[in-house]
Amino acid sequence: MTASERSASLRRLRPALVGLVALALVVAATAPAPAATGAAGGFPDVDEGDWHEPAINALAERGLFEDTLCEDGFCPDVPVERWVMAVWLVRALGGEVTTTGTSRFADVDAAEWWSPYAEELAAREITRGCATGPLRYCPDDTVNRAQMASFLVRAFDLEPAESSAGFADVDVGRTHGADIDALFAAGVTAGCGTDPLRYCPGQAVKRGEMATFLHRALLKQEEAAASGPVEISADVPDTDLTDVSTGDTVNLRSLFTGDKAVMFWFWAEW
């Protein structure tokens, strides 16, 4: 079709009124994450096809493991230490890591590079330390599965469970019990065994396992964000438009879905 033919077609279709035409580019909101460091996956001690490999690789792409690796690579079977937990959690959650150059914990040297992460974890009320008189963090202690549940529930603000998961080895009334049930209800854990259903609360969490738990929690957070309330730019007029071909009327603000929309407006005289 030539330019003159296209022009003639437009003239034939042009209604008498001036219409407002909107084009929206929907941009999916994503959970904040650090920039990738370049070493994504490919750890020599993580076998291809390993149960935890996808989570390890995904979190490596986000830069979570920088400066927390071991001599052999990732060390998936080594228990997670509390200082490592602080680094991984704060990086996963994103946001500013502020520090005054001091530490509230008597056993955390403020000169340690990871000290601000432990301080930030406390500032966000994700950790309460390991002991008081004086307040301590026990950075070199390993994290067990019960403690891990409380860390993740607080970090990701997981909803309380409506009912007990029924773990045979978990006392719901004890410390971490409610958080273990919340972690199960959120689909982050399925327990450590069945017949009967068990959680193994006192068992140390290995680095590979922690990567999987953390990755699942992040995915849950992103899913919740994607299904959350719609944010529509205040620039979008609250007005009705009529489809000239069908006669249907629709509100302009109802046309745009998603968490964020970048609006491009233009007026066209049809």
C-alpha cells in the first residue's frame, strides 16, 4: 500500500471526535538484588544435576556468595555459620547496609568486613543475637534448621500458619515452633523425612540446603509482589473511553495492569 492509499484509509476511518490513545509498557517489579559478580555457578564442588544446583547458580548470579566461598568452591555440605547467614540474608533482601563503625554485639569485631551485615540483621529485627549479658551474636556458631526457620520467617515476613504442619519432632509451643510451621505453610520446606513427618530442628543447615531454602523464599516474595496491589501512575486520567467499533465503554485507568507502568501518551486526530 502506498503512502497516499494509507492516508486515504485513515481519512475514511477517522471519526469526528479527537480521541486519546494510550500505550503502556508494563514493567514487572522484581525483588531487589545485588549486581552479579560474574561468577555464576560452575562451582567445581557442585555436581551438575545436584538437587541444590539450580538454587546455588541462581543466587550466585545475584552476587550473594561473594567473599563467602571456601577454598574448594561453594562447599555445599559444610554447615552455615551465623556470620555467613547474616551476609546472605541481607544481600538477598537488598537495600542499604548502614553502619556506624561499631557493633552492638560483644563478640563481633567492628573491623570485620562482614560486621555491618550482622549489625544490619539486628537493625532489621531479623536476629536477636544468641545470648545476653553481654549481647552476643556467636558468629562462628552453625545455624540449625529451627533457627533457620526463624531467620527466614522474620526476613521475609512470612504469614503465620493457620494450622500445625504436624512434624513429629517439633513442639509447636517451643521456640521456633511457630516459625517452622510458617515455613512449611509457605512452601519453603517440606521437612526432612516422612512416616512420620519430621523437620529435624536440631540438625545443622548445610550451605547447599540453605541456598535452596533462601531461593524458595525469594521466589515466594517475588510471586507475592507480582500479585500485589496494582500501582497506576497518577498521570493516567480517570476517564472513560468508548470503543467506536463496539460501543463499549471502559475506564482508562482500568486498562493498565501490573505493578508498575511507564506511560507514553500521544494525541491523535482520527
